[in-house]
Amino acid sequence: MTAAPATVVVVRDADVLAELAAARLLSRLVEAQALRGTAHLVLTGGGVGIATLEAVRRSPARSAVDWRRVEVWWGDERFVPADDPERNERQAREALLDHLDVDPARVHPMGARGGPDGDDADAAAARYVEELTAAAPADDDVPPFDVLLLGLGGEGHTASIFPESPAAHDERLAFGVHGCPKPPPTRISLGFRALCAAREVWLIAAGEGKAGAVALALSGAGRVQIPAAGATGTAATLWLLDEAAAAQLPRELRRR
């Protein structure tokens, strides 16, 4: 699939960033439902990712979306028990999903430690691949993600793909990730083949600690060195940044 060139949008601070991302997200979901009936959304965790979901919850425009016709997926997950407060799923439910009339059958969390696959993150990832494939069109093995949200770490990781790690080379749709350099060490992640199948990939970052990774990703770094650089959409690749995260970008890349 051909990657869309990156568009960079810079706003004042993290609070404005979350509001901007929420407004754009609601608009895209409405458009997707108008065109195709159902919208597919991939969620992320992290501070600004969850703040975006909280902003969606607060928005009066959230009622424009038929949430019963939104398929909800995750880009990665910490492989911890289902009730662990560090779970991306739990945080997303508390921030947004528990406040919406979603169809439980259309919410697709990744496996948790102690679930059907016990302590086997690889088996849980394989189960997620089966779920992805089951929801995909007949001629594909990935659902038609409309918007895929991602954050990035200060060293350039995105989803749970860390720089110079085996995951950066893995071509499976999803897999267990072991020995992560930040806790928890075991996770599940979509791979680049699934991430880059999305129509739109949005990388959302705030804070000066992300500035170096953002600059490297947007200056031509490869996905092994800076995994965030390898996450691209087929129709749009959007970098939503606050001033601090964009501080090391050349002025010509910044769009307000």
C-alpha cells in the first residue's frame, strides 16, 4: 500500500491538542458512517491519547456519531490482568466507552493476562489476529480502519514497537512483545502491516520529551531506528503536536 505523506499540525499546548484531536475524530467518524455505514476506530493509550477520549466524552458533538455502529480496536495493550489500572482498555472505558451506547460485540480488546490464554501473550496475540481477520473484507486480512490513533515515546516507540527491537522487523498482524524497555515488559501490539493498512494514521504527541523523536521521525528516519516513522496511513498520515513536541522541527514543517 502507498503511504500518504505526513501532514503536521501544531497547537499551543496539550489541552488544546486533546480538544483538536477529539473534534477531528468526531468529524471523521461521522464521515465514515455516512460513506460506509460503519466506522472502524483504533485506540491508543498514554496521557494525551486518553485525554483525547475524555475530550470526546465532553463534546456536545459526540451525539452526531452512531456509537452502535463503531467498531473499536486497540493498537497495543499492556499484558496485565483485565482489572489492572494500567490497561489501555480499562483507561479507554473509563474515559469514554463506558459513557457511550456502544455495541459490546463491536468492542475488540486485546487479551489480558489470566484470560483465555493464561500467561501466554503470544497466544493472546494470535487470538487477536483471528479476530482482525474475521472482521476484514473477503480480499484482505485487516479490517478497514478509518482512524488509527497512536502516541509515541521519547525514544520513538509507537504502539509497543520499540527502536531496534524484534517487533520493528515483525511482519505479523499482531504479536506478543517481550522484554520491553519500559514496564510492563510484556505487551501485545499490532505490527506495521496492520498499522499501515489504516486509511488515516494519527500520531499525537505533547511535551518537550517527545521533541527529539518527532524531529527524527519527520526527517526521514527508518522504522527500526524510530518506529513512529514507520506508521503511515493509506489516505492520510497526520502528526498532531503541541508546541513543545514540535520544538525541534524546521519551521516549514509546522502548520497551524
